[in-house]
Amino acid sequence: MNGGAVAFEASTIRPIYDLTGNPIADGDTGSGIVRYRVYGPGIDEPLAEVAASQATHQTSYLHHDGLGSITAATDPNGVLTFRNRYRAFGQNTSTPVADTNYLTRLSYTSRENSVGGLYQYRSRYDDSSTGRFVSADSYGGTVSAPPSLHRYTYTLNNPILNTDPSGTITINPYPGAPSQKSCATLLASIMWLVGILARTACGGTRFRFTACSSH
């Protein structure tokens, strides 16, 4: 599956995707392949990149943090070629790259850097400077999880815990950890119960977050 040509680092590439939306290769504006990638079995799990345009086919091995963001790359000898650091919503800084053939356009949660500094999350683009998608989610949200009602938020405003590889569904990459939705639902239920108990204790008066008067 070929994507439209996009600008990157003052050049133009033609992304080539597999059926899950992974950019398995970058083509030039013709029929050539500039770079191809090896992916693991997980969601957005690039393991290595090969600069196909170079005679030596320089290989870069990608290293990730818990969210899947690429934090470093090494050459086949284990020599560090660059490091990435990220703020909560994906704004990143990189160490200087001595050889740009090792540079990758994948970074935060292993998604693609695109035009204007946006991240490509398959169905939508995300602006890391605002922590918002640039278009609305097709899902309208639910009142039991109030953060989901904001259709432009990234990962329900919890990018430390969650990811959104499809641009439509927030997931928790940590097995066994509570999701943002379940936490929000639990919090809403607790607040509802506290309100009922407070109204009962205050003789049915309107609930306020203050102690009941003894008079």
C-alpha cells in the first residue's frame, strides 16, 4: 500500500505501508526504495532500518521505551548513533547525528514524523505542541469517561500511560495496568456515591463540598 509523497528533511519520500499501517519502506518519487524497515510482532514495533540507497546498506537498530518511542539507535557494532528525549505529548529533542543515513523519521510511540511537525497516527494527525489531534475523533465519547467527550484529545490526556496507534482507540501498552477509561469510570462512580451520602447526611439539602452545619 503506497502513501502519497510527503516532505521530510528537505526531501520528498513515498511511504509504503503494510496492511496494519506500518511504514515498512520509504520510496523515492520514482520507483526506487530509499529505506526499508524490519518490524516485530507488536503494534508499532520497528526493530531496524536499512538505508537501501547506500551501497553499504547501512543498518540502524532501534531502541524503545515503555511507550514504544524510539529513544536511541545503534549501528551493527553497537555504537550509539543518536538519542531522542520526549516530553509527555511527544515533543522531542535529539542528539546530533554524525551520519544522516542512520536518521529515522520514526520517533514518538514509533510513529512517523510528518509535514509541519505532526505525527501520523494512521487515521489522524497529532500535534505534539498542543497534545491534540488536528481533526475530531469519529467516536463521540461517553459520559462515564468525561475525557473521552473531548474529541481532539490524545490518549484521553494521559500520554504517560496510554497510546493511540490507530488515532481512534486509546490503549494501555502495559498489561494488567488499569486503563484511563476504567479509572475515569471508577472516579465518576465514587463521586456519585459521595454525593448521595452527603445529601443523606445533610438531610437532603443540595450537596456542596463543605461540611454540614450542625444547626
